[in-house]
Amino acid sequence: MSTFGSGRGTEITVKKAAKTAQVKNRAPAAIQISSEQLLREARDRKIELEPRAPRQQITDKEELQEYRMRRRKEFEDAIRMQRMHLGTYQKYALWEEEQQEFERARSVFERAIDVDYRNQTLWLKYSEMEMRNKFVNHARNVYDRAVSLLPRVDQFWYKYTYMEEMLGNFKLARQIFERWMKWEPDENAFASFAKFEMRRGDEAAARTVYERYVEVHPTLRAFLKYAKWEEHTAGQPAKTRQVYERALVELPDEEERNSEKLFTHFAHFEERCHEYARVRAIYKFALDQLGREQMPELYRHFIGFEKKHGKREGIEEVIVGKRRLQYEEQVAKNPHDYDAWFDYVRLEEEEGDVERTREVYERAIAQVPPVQEKRFWARYMYLWVNYALFEELAAKDVDKARQVYSALLAAIPHEAFTFAKAFTLFAHFEVRQMDLSAARKIMGHGIGRCGRLGKEKAFKDYIHLERQLGEVDRCRILYGKYLEALPTNCGAWSKFADLEVTLGEEERARAVFELAIAQPALDMPEFLWKQYIDFETQLAKEGDGQAPGRVRELYERLLDRTKHVKVWVAFASYEASVELGGGGMQDARSLFRKAYDELKAQGLKDERVVLLEAWRDLEKGLPRAQQQVGEVAKLMPTKVKKRRLVQAEGEGDQAEGGWEEYYDYHFPDDEDKPMNLKILEMARMWKKTGDAGAPAAITAPAAPLAAGADAGADSPAAGEEGTEEDEGPSTKKQRVDEESDLEGL
């Protein structure tokens, strides 16, 4: 909209028509093309590739001259356009070389050198062209000009000397090396010169080169390379020693002169020369002058040298003394740091000093834990054990070891806790000393102490010891003591029965099992029953005719105690296995039906599902002609989702805490019988409306009540989630009241 003035105070408003936006079609194309496809298509069609020039066939001299003239014109035009571009010169010169026009090629290289004589690649290409075409003097002139103009470029010197050496001009090559050395190049140049002299067999000249090398570069690296050459290449140990000695004096840098690397190489050289006294003198001089803290690697090499060639007592005493001082500081700072005591006694044991080791052990075991808690005493107890083992194995003092074990048992506060391992180790010690009566007395003491505290390890160790000795009767007696102390331990009953089974005493094993299952309280009775049943099943498998009856009797006795679904399934599975003495699949089906009725009577839906699934799996394991899966399929339930009211915690009984969803099973044989709730409904309505309104309210809620009763049935057979979702708040409250009244009734 625009406003215009007429000049007389009048304004005219003009409305313009609005532009209508055109909607573009933003739908994706039917055929999508990716960038990868575009690139592949361009490559296949060779769009970006330039066409190659046709190959020219030259047949006479005039065509050749014309071709050369055209190519030279192209190169000259390119040089005229980019005079500083040296790549064009190189291509031009190499093309002239291909045409055998060497003078022209040299002219092109010279023109390029006039442009930039500092370009190393240009000189190398120039010299390589001359050598490739065997123009030796020209190549020599090129190298000479190159090293004169660029003397700091080592590559020219290397190639120049190598060319002269290959041509056999050794005198000229030596002169070139001498010219090079005047510029004081790096160490590789001197090494190359020395190798040249060694190839010529002039050891003195090579030594002169190394002398000039250490004069020009007085560094540690230079002296070490000189010494290495004298030792390995020249084979002069005396001169090598002189080089090392000169390095200790002539090195200008004090840090390098006193460096650990120099002394280490010097010592290793003397060690290779079998001059052990000199080696020891070098190590001691370096360690005395600079200290061990500044030269840890040198000190380590010194220790290794003394271990190999020197007297062990001297150096080891120093090391052990230092470590002993560290451990003394640790145990003084924290006397109850038993790990430090372990390291300390291990150090003394490695030294082999029995008296000193015994002294450290005595000091360690004197640090009794201040708190009577087992977790603080575990490490302390192992100090005693290591002490006893040291006396027995290292010191060979049996009486002292026996005293240590006795002191250990006296130190443990058995009233609060005990260590069965202490009794076991003491008993094994007595067995090694061939004193079985003492070992049995110790283990008897141990099971007495451990039995009062409910610990079974001492019983197991004692029984294991007697079984190793072959004393079966003693094992039976010990199992009796074991079970008297811990009658609820199913593991003990199981091991006792296993012992009898191993010995072939089936009647004894059966008696043990009977005593076990007759106990009023067990920690794992299902484990014991299973082992008993497996024992009888194994006998049935081995051919005992009475074993199947005993197995059925055991299952029936177990079912008298518990109606767990797993027991029913195991019983039915046994009956189905004919090879184990079962009655066959018909007996198994009878058991499944009986179990189903029992679980149905108890109202256990999940257990019924487990039972039916096991029954179905058992049927499917049979041949197809013998399967009766239809009977199981008729009993399989339908899984439905329901909702129920959750009572809020900490409030009144009528307080609603919300609704929760849960899954339930509806079995086809469960019949929901409707109840006659007419009297209850009348009583409830009378309570709400009073005596006056009772006749009118009796018949009115009949329809909602019937609907509520039908909703309570949940219709699970139809697979619905329940009718609670369609009820209003009043209907929900009404149904809850009905359920509470039913429970009261």
C-alpha cells in the first residue's frame, strides 16, 4: 500500500495487489545421481583427459631439421616467457642431449647457471650428463666450478671424490679431499676421507685425518669415533687408550669431559682388553669424583662388572648396606608395615646371614597388631610362617622351626578368631619330620578351635591328610566330628557320602544320605537330595534292579516335603527315561497330570506354565508317532495384560496409590464361576441411601453390578487387556469396595 499527496492537502491511498508466491516442486527426483557416479562417468568418458598428439614419423633429414627447429623454438619461447624457470632449461638441455647435440646442451646448462648458479640440482644434472656421455674432463670442470662456487654443499665434494676414485686418480682424489678439509666440514666428511685412506691401505694417513678431525671438532662424539676406529679398524689398543685419556684432558666442555658416557665407554674398552684393574680404577675414579647420584647407569655397570669379574663381597656389601638403611627407615616410620618387614627379611635371606635374618624376623614378629581383627592379622601370621619355613629349609634347624610354630599358635587370639592354615602347616611340618602322632594332635587341637568358631577348613585339611595316609577309618571318625560341629553343612554330608561311594560302600553311603536328609535344618537341602537321587540313578544305570524303586521312593518323599515344580519335572523326566529304570512315557504323563492338578489347586500359574513347557519339550523329544502334544497344547495358557489398584503406603486402607499393569495367564480349564452378589449389593446400597431410599435403589444398580462382575472376569480368553481401562472413577471405587466386602465375607 502506497500514499501519494496532491499538493492541496489531499492524500490518495493506492493498494497494490499482493504477489503470490509460486511453490516450487521440492520433491526428490525419481533418479538420484551421486557425486561418485558423476566422477566415474567423467572418467569413463575421459572428459578431462587431453587428447594425445599423434606420433610423428620422421623419414628424412629435412623433416628431422624441421622437427628440431620447431622444438627449439618451443623451448626458446618458453624460456623467453619464464626466464627464471630452471625446469625448462633442464628439459631443453636433456632434449639436446637426446639429439646428440652436446655443445648445444652445454650451452643451455651454462645459460641456466647464469640465471641461478646456487641451484644444486642444476649442477648435478650438468655433471651427470657429462659423465653419462663419458666426457670426463668436462665433468671434472663442472665439479671443480661447483665446489669453487658452492664449497659448503657436501654432495658436490662426495661426487667429485667418488668420480676421481672410480677413475683411478687417487692422487687427485686426495687433493680434492685436502681442499675440502680446509673448509672444516662436518664429521661425515672426515670419516669419508679416513675411509678413503683405509681403502688405499694407508693407516697412518687415516690416523692423521682423525687427528685433524678431533682438532677441528673437539667434541665427545669425535673422540669416541676416533677411539672406536683405533680399536676396531686399526686394532691398536694402546693408541685407543691414549685417545680416551686425551679426551679426559682435551675436551673443552666440562660437562662432556665428566660425562657418564665417556667413562662407560672407556671402562668397557678396558674390560674388553681384560684390564680389570684399570676398569675398577676408572669406575672408582668416576664415582668418587662425581658421585653415584649423578651417574646411576655407570654405577649399575660397575655393579655388573664386580659381579662378573670382581669380588662380590665388596660391592654387594655397599648395595646391601644402602638397601638395609632404606628398610630401617621404613620400619622405624611405621613398625606395623608388614610389607616392609617382608622385603627386609627377604634381603637378609638373600645375603645368607642366618643370625642377621633371625634377628630381623624376631623384630618383625614382635610387632603384634594392636587390633584383634582377622584382616589385620593375616600378613602378621605369614611373617611367622615364613620364619618357620626359613628355620626349616634355610637354617636347617628343626627344633627352632617347631618352636616358631608353637609360638605362632600361642600368639593367635583363638577366642576371637583363628587361622586353620597355621594348624595345617604345623601338622605338615610334623609329617615331614615323620611324627604322625604329633601331627594328629595338632590337627585335633585345630578342629577343636575351629569347630567352636564354625570354621570347616581345619576339618577338610585333617581329612585330606588322613586320606593321603590311607587311614579310611580315621576319615570316618573325622567326618563324624565334622558333622557334630556343623550338622547343617550339606557340603560335609556330601563329601562323607562321596568317600563311601569311592570306597564302594553303597550301604554306608545310603545311610549317610538318610541321616543327612533327616536333619531338621540344612543350608542347601536341594543339593543333598539331588546328589542322593543321582547316586541311586547311577546304581540303576549300572544294573541294580532295586534302584529304580528307591529312586521313585526318594522322589515321593521329596514331594511330601515340597511341591516345587522342578521336583515334578525331574520325577517325570526320570520316569520317561527307560534306560535308567523309568516306567516309560505313560507314567511320565501321569505324573505331569498329577503335578498339574496339584499346582492348579495351589493357584500357582507361573509354575504351571513351567510344567507345561517341560512336558511339551519332553513330548517333542519323542518320535513323531509317539508324541501326544495335543493334550499339552489344550492346557497351554494365554498371556493377558491386566491392571490392578496399588494401595498407597503409610495411608489408610482406602487410599489409592495408583494403577499398575501386569501380565497374567489364563488357562483354558480355569472356569470363572459368577457369584450371586445380590444380597451384598442390596446391603451396600442400603448403607449409602438409607432406609427411605432402599426400595428404589435395590434394582437400579443391578445392571452396573452385573457389568462390574463381567468386567472382573477380565475376559482373558478373548485376549483383551481387561475392562478396567474403560471404567470411570466411581465404577473403579465400586469394584474395589465389592472386592473388600467379598474378602470380609
